Amino acid sequence: MVNVFNTKGRLVLAGVLAAGMLAGACSNNPDNVKTAEKANDSVQSNQSVTDSGKVPSKGDAGFMVKATSGNQLEVILGQLAQTNAASAGVKSFGQMMIKDHSEGEKELRGLAASKQIILPDTISNDQKKERDDLQKKTGREFDKAYVKLMVSDHKEDIDEFQKASQEANDPDIKALAAKMVPILQMHLDSVQALQKGSK
């Protein structure tokens, strides 16, 4: 469980626990990403006027949550590629996803801790469905589906990170997003080359 601090350094558990209990009451499978988003909203709404500027904006926190769950998914699917892929190129790409996105998540978590942003411990329920669908495939069928998903995911990621690099309110979040754009672009170029090679 991620520690949740208010701007005075005290644990803010009531709102987070309430959000978790509500999620649990509504579903046997609460969405960890949505719980993190609600917890960040609670921290924001509880900030005082003097805290303004110290607590990241809703947009900045939302970007950090989504970026973290995206990194987690890329690592999980990269690990899946190690066992289910047929092509050495796809396995190699999956290994790069494990390495680069593990490092990306580490940087996001370090920054989030300093900004009092709550991040998800696991991927979202929608991402779990993507993982489960891919898990059922093996060999060339897996390669095709995985490469297609990686192309669309990285295009979406690049758009989100570019937007954050220009529009984030927090300068550190803006800088981290800008730093990650070229890495994501390199991933996209690599997986598009795999896609072209398989046609």
C-alpha cells in the first residue's frame, strides 16, 4: 500500500480508506488506478490556501497516475513476450520494455513521493483485460497482437507525455515528461520496424 501524506506530513487515511471501502462495496475487484485518482483528489480538496502551489494540480497528479499504470503494463506485457512470443525480435523488444519501463516507473515513483502524489500499486481493470486477452495467445498470433498493441500504446503515450511536457503546472513533472518523450519515440520506432518486418 502506498503511504499517503498531507502537506504537513501526517497520514491522510480517512479519505483513502473511505474510497477503498466504497470501491470494495461496489465491486469485488476494485480498480487500483481509480482508487489512486480519488485519493489524489481528496488530498487536493483538503489543501489550504497556504498549501496552494505545493500540492500538484489534478491534471499533474492524473498524468502521474496514468503514466505509472502505463509503465506497469508495459513491464507485464514485456514479461509475457518472453514466454509467449515466437520471434526473437519481439522477445528482444519485450526485454527492452521491461528494462526501460521499470526504470521509468522508478523515476515516476521517486518524483511522486516528493510531490505527495498517490500512485497505483497495480494496473487498471481495463489494462488487466488487455493483459488477459494477450495471455491467451502464443507464437505468431501473440507476436502480431502484441506488436499492434505496443504501436497504439506508444502513440498514445507519446501524445500524453508531450502534452505534460508542455502543459504540466509542476516544473519537475514537466521536465520528467520531456525527458521520457525521446525514449517512448525510440520504442515506437523499434516496434513499428518489427511491424513492417512481419508483413
